[in-house]
Amino acid sequence: MLMSAEELHKKHPFTADILFNEVMAKKQFDEKAVPDASCLLGVKEDGSQHRWVVGNEEGEILPKFLWAKFVAIESGKVFGKPLKTTTDVTQRDRLYAMAREAQLRGIQPFKLKEEGRGEISGKGKKRCRQVA
């Protein structure tokens, strides 16, 4: 069973304040300047830290990046090859919480579709930065 917005925000308070930027592309920001709050942290085979960047320098979450990391972590593969980075339960919980928040707001590619009825719109307003 999926968490409601209230349950999600109670268990993961940071999700209530997440800002999503649906239009920013990778070349529009510097990955090295992204704060850890906009990353998922993992450990490489050699024991060094790995940062899965899912946001930008302003702390906004980029849904397409979040989706790519979600698929890689869940499948255990990156570009068809075995994933050689591990994440702990805390980081996976953050990933799932961010993904659920995007679902609740109806943000692509996390937007849910009801079988045979089209798309379900999320409750509340999307909090997305509009870029001209």
C-alpha cells in the first residue's frame, strides 16, 4: 500500500518542502556544486563515496535524474552493466520518499496512470520552478 501525503510528510518531513524542476537539463548546472541534500550517497567497490546527483545547485530535484537513479538502483544495472555502487537503507528510503512525493504531485515520469481510465492527477499543487 502506498503512503498518503500526510503519512509521507510525517515519516519523511523533508518531502513536504521539495521543489521539482522539470525543465533543467544536465548541461545547465555543475554536478560538483550540487549539495549533498540533492544527492543520494553510495559506496563504490573500492570503498570510496559515490554521489548520485538527483538535483541542481539550488537544491531542486530533477525528476528525470531521480527516475534514472531509481531505475539503476532498483534494477542493479547501469547501461546494461551490473551496478558496482551500493546504497544503504537510509539512502534508499530517501529515494523512495522523493519518488513518492513526485507521484503524489503528478510529476512525470512518476505520474501514476489508472488502468483504463487515463492519468490520475495528484492532490495539491505542483511546486515546480517555471523557467522561461
